[in-house]
Amino acid sequence: MRTVYINEFGIRPWESPHPMSDAKFTTTTLVDHDFTSVWGAWCTLMDTLSKDWPIKRQWYSSTNSEFNSLTEEYLFKKDIAKTLKNGDLCKKNESNNIYSTIKIMPSNPWEIENLALEGSHDTILVIQKTETSIEELWSNMAILESRITPQSISILLESQASILLCRFYDTETHAAAQLIYETTYENKIILEQAKNYFNEINTSDIHHYINGTQKS
């Protein structure tokens, strides 16, 4: 079965029981039966969008802001440093002691290493039309450090010009890739391209797709 997509107004994280139904935003979700398939679908879609959204950066925050000692914190920073390349940033937010990291990704989606994305839906790909400094992006992403919610995502999207947030999910029964963005005329190209490659289904039919059953 091919990848399908669901398009909804609002900010609707796949795992959230309390989505935000605000027409200022759109969530387009690609769904398939395994992560490899949904990742390939996402790359296919993003490949068509890379001319308009060429800048790709990976963001995530530390899951634990409490260290038992300065030595433990030092070792944490040392381990993180081993994963950073030139231009990447890992920085501590002094107001909450949470470290968050931003890594520069290849513009070509097929060249992006997806292991971290498969393993955690708290890792986000930030897709930008125009490049901002990594320090500025780090500061703006701080709203997501403690908890990623529809409300915090909305604040982030409103504070940034023309960005696209991508999150990924992998479960035993299916996988999903979500694109969350402002509902603007310019951003309609995302949905137009999705229609070119995938079949659309409704949220009420997702369990039929996952289980391979016929709609009653």
C-alpha cells in the first residue's frame, strides 16, 4: 500500500490528545506502515520543496535538565561535542538549565541521516526559506525546550518568517511524518505537491489504512 496523507487545519501533533484547531496553521501528515517507507515519502515531497525551503536544521533538547554534579554535566557536554560538526551549536539555557542542540543538515533531503529522527519525535527538522543565524534560531526554539505542545509550536511559527517544522513517529503498526506550517498562499505549494504523489484520506479512515481493512 502506498503512502497516504491527511491534511488538517490547525496544529495537530500525531501523539497529542489536545490539538489546536486554528486555521492560521496547517498540519500535513504522511502515513505509511513503516519508517523506511514514510521517510522515503517525506524525502520525495521535500525534494520538490527544497528550491523554496533549502535550509534544513535538526533541533532537539536534552531530556534531563538536572545534573547530579558538575562532573556529570561536563561529561554530558563532552559527549555532545563529539557529535557536533563545524557550524553546529549546543548551548545551555541558563533560565532552565536545559541544553538544546542544533545541527546543520544537507539541503538534499536524501542525504539527511535519519536515525535520530526515527528514534524520537522530540527531534524536529526546521526547514527555512532564508537562513538565520544559528544563535537566533536557538533562541527562538527555546519555547519548545521544556515541552513540545500545539501552543508552543504556534508561538514559534508566528515568531519566524516562512518556516516549516517536520516531526516523525515510528510505532509497531505504522509510521508518520508531519509537516506543520502557517496557512498562507505561498505555503499552498506543500499541499499541491502532496496531492501529486500521495492519496488523501480522512482521519476517520486511518485505522482502516493501518489495519488493511475495508471502510464499512
